[in-house]
Amino acid sequence: MVDRNKIQFDLVKLVNGERLLRLTEPQSGLSLEKKLAPADAVVRHKEKLLRAFEAALAKVALAPA
């Protein structure tokens, strides 16, 4: 199981006004990012992306080396 406290969140603002929400887990190196619409609240997208990210990390943990 992945420790949620170790997942890093970055909100990147691009020159054209768009935003990217990036999640990274340092131990595995897995990273996931999503472009957000300027009018959308970050909190809602953060939870949704976090669930998808945790599912991806679980698949990586179960995959044979």
C-alpha cells in the first residue's frame, strides 16, 4: 500500500493560463498529470486524480519485477 503522505502534488501554471496538476511518487518514480480548465476547482480534480494515481501505483506494486 502506498503512503499518501509521500505523494507529491505540483500545480503548474503555464504561460497561456492553463494549469497542470502533477502527482509524483518519489520511490517508484511514477508520475501522472492532468491539464485543468482555468475555471475548475483544483480540489475536486486533486481527489479524482489521486484515486487514479493510487490505482496505478497498486498495479505497479503487483507487477512482477
